[in-house]
Amino acid sequence: MRSLMKWLPAAGAVGVLVLLVAWMAGVFDQRLAPGLAPQPGEQAAVYRVTVETVPVSEPVPGSVEAKQATLISSRIMARIERVLVRAGDTVSEGQLLLELEKTDLEARVAQASNQISAVRARLTEAQRNLQRSIELQERGVLSMSDRDAAQATRDSFQADVQRADEALEEARAALTYASIRSPLAGRVVDRFAEPGDTATPGLHLLSLYNPLSLRVEASVREQLALTLKVGQPVPISLPALDSVVEGVIEEIVPAAEPGSRSFLVKIRLPYDERLLPGVYARVEVPAGIEQRIRVPSALLASVGQLWLATVSGPEGPERRFLRVGQRGADGRIDVLAGLAPGDGLLPPPTTVNTGQ
């Protein structure tokens, strides 16, 4: 009995505290906050809640990539003498990017040129001998076999001249490999070599891309990817640039990735000088239609992170807490819970901050 009497004051205090909190929450008070009810002689406009059919989309993460990108390598082994560009530089098609040591290549060109001169001189001599052999054979002084031998010698030197010409062309082509030029107009991404390094075939020296060929590549799950078509426009969000642009589907790889069951979709972007390869993008892929309740944001109020609506009820205006979704570009907000079709919305009280 004494123990019960000991806990009675504490239990009474807790009960009083609970009643006080309930009273402050308006459980026992049916009166409206100041400014909530219309003034005498006025009637607040009622907005009837309806269900709307709206298109929905599914955000898919992607990355900005360059359609035209290349890695510059050397076709010969040589020491690098000059690198004329750095990362971030803009280059034009055919612009000189690197120069390799070409002393040996120039010597080969000179050697091939001298070889042609020597072979041509011997060809000239062989042609004269053939002409004399023909004249002597016609007089009956020289046999036919000797004439054929002279002609064979002339033909052999003609072939030697042709081989020498080809060797000269090969040497000149190798000389051009010492001057590495840009295969496209674009921008330098990175520089992997410096003067003094040895360039070998297959070793990457520079990386280039064409800024006009940037596009978004995203892996779209198969249920959505199979509904897409080449040429279809889709909205793309670029959070780094704080912008939304309209892209056009350029290519859909006709094979799914076995692990993720998704298709690689490539979407062309409008040109923007701020765009760079590797920037994060979010593709809003169409995902059908849904029935949603959407109301003007001006009819809702927010207190912190809570959203409220004033609903016209049978006993007068009443407040309801809502769970809301995204806000559209038209200023309307998706209401996920708290309202039903046919509910009448009243303007929010002026004492509550609206979610504008």
C-alpha cells in the first residue's frame, strides 16, 4: 500500500503532462487558428481534388562520353624531340602534335634517292646496248640469242628502277611518321609523354576527343530499353551544370549485358562548351503512365519538413498532414497520402509558411 501511494504523485504528473501535450496539439479544441476561417461575408474558394493521368519516367544514371575519341601512338620507334600540345589545348585536324627524331629517316630517303640515280644510269646503258644489239642482229652480225640477252638485261634494270622508286616512297612515308598530326579537330584530354622519351609502336602519347560528338551512355533495364526507339527524345539532367537538356537516342546496342540484364543506350547531346567527358548525367527514361493526385503548391503549407493542407470538412475546415512527392515544372505537387479524390482544399492559413 505504501509503495502504491509512493508512485501515485509520479503517475499523476505524467498524466497531467500527457493531457497538456494533447491540449497544445488541439485535441480538445475544435476552434481554428487565427486567419484560417473566412471573414464574415466571404466564402473561401474550394479546390476539388481529382486524379490525373500523368506520364512517369525512371531516372537512369549515365555518363558523358565522346563518340569521336582517339589515342595517339607512334608507328615507329624513335626519340621524341618536341611535344607541341598539353592537356586542354584545342587542336585542328592535321595540326602538328609531336615531332620524333628523324635523322636516320632522312638518311634513308637520301640513300634511296641515290640508289635510284645509280639504277637509272645502268638502265640507260642497258637500253643503248639493246639498241646496238638490234642493229647488229638486223645486219646479220649478231645472233638472236645475244640480242635476247641484251633485252633481258634492259628489262632487269627497268625492274630495279621500279623497286628503287618503291623503296624511295617507303622511306618518304617513314619520314612522315616522325611528324605526328591530329586525325581530328578536337581537344587534348591528356599527355602521356615528354621530350626525350622513346616512342614505340602502340605506346600512347596523347589522348584526343571531339567536343561536338559528346553523348550520354546509360545502361537501361531491359523492360524499359525494349520500349525505346532510335530518334526518340528524352530529357537528361546534368547536376554538375544545374541544367536539364533534351537528348536524342542515337544508338541502342542490340545485346543485353548478361549480368545486369540491361541494354547500353547512347543519347546525343546538344553542344555545350562546359560539358566534359566523364560528367555524371541522369536520363529520365519514359516508364508509362500513372494515376496521381496533383494539387497546386499554393494550396499547401509547410512547417519544417511537414506538409499540411486545409480541407473543407462537414464540420468546417480541418488540417491534414500530407506525404508529398516531386514538384512539377507547372508548380503542382504530387500528393502520395493524405488526400482523396473529391476533397475540397482551402487556401492555407497565413500564419503558416507555404512551400512556395
